Amino acid sequence: MIANQRLVTAGGLLENRADLRGYPFRYVAVHSYTLMRGEGLRVLMAAVELLEQHGWTLVNMMQIDKNLYAIMRQPQQQPRPAS
């Protein structure tokens, strides 16, 4: 389902309900809502840091209405040598 929408929730990543191993695309959007006292941003940043530990790179962050997004790029896989 993540691959169909190219979107994953920050909470899903932090609670281990979402697994991006085997994700077929290079980019994914991580989503959170703006919450009181910056809680939504804190959750989103924690998810970004989690993905960075696995080699992903933050490309951009944006807010659209009450939605926060972090666009992440996964590392390119090295082509396997021909046998």
C-alpha cells in the first residue's frame, strides 16, 4: 500500500507499522499533521532521523494546510556485477 501512494505516516514508521525495505521507488513522502506545540513537527523529524539511519536522505520539508511532509530519497542500489 505504501508503494501505491508513495506515502507513509511518520507515526507508522516510528511505531514499526511501516517497513520500507523492498520499497520499489527512490522517493517517498513522510506525512504528519500539525499538532499543538509543534508535536507534529517533532514526530516528523524523528521519522526523518530514523530513515537517515538507514541511508535515506531528506530532500525537502513542506507544510500544506495542516499537513506536514518530508520528502525522502533512498540511496541508489549499486548494480550487481554480471556473472
